[in-house]
Amino acid sequence: RLETAVKIHPESNTQLSGLYQSSGMYCTQCEAMGFRRITYYLDRPDVMAVFDRVRVEAPREGYPVLLSNGNLVE
């Protein structure tokens, strides 16, 4: 198991890649290399990883709607 912690500033990201803020919403654009703007990752076709679970969470009072692609797993 590998766990990482990163500190980023999406409100300062003007490149519309990785995690950024637009019109008051937080958005992601991770293709093809945007995920590297969020965290260190070997993002290459020859070292692709499979993720069993990914969790998106935020305080409901500040972020009432969270959207993500993928299949919902309870």
C-alpha cells in the first residue's frame, strides 16, 4: 500500500489541467498528463495502474455537489 499527501492550490491553476477552479467549481482535467499536476504519478502507457477504489469527499456545506466519472461502489 502506498499513501501520499500533497498540497496544491487549484484556485491559482490557470492552465485548465489537473485540479483547477472555474466559475466557483473545482474541476479536473487529467488527460493526458494532468494527473501529474495533482500528485506524483508514473502516468505512462507502459506502467498503467488499476485502482480498486477512489474516494471523493468534501464538506457538504461548502461543496453540496460532487461529480466523478466511474461506477458507484457502496
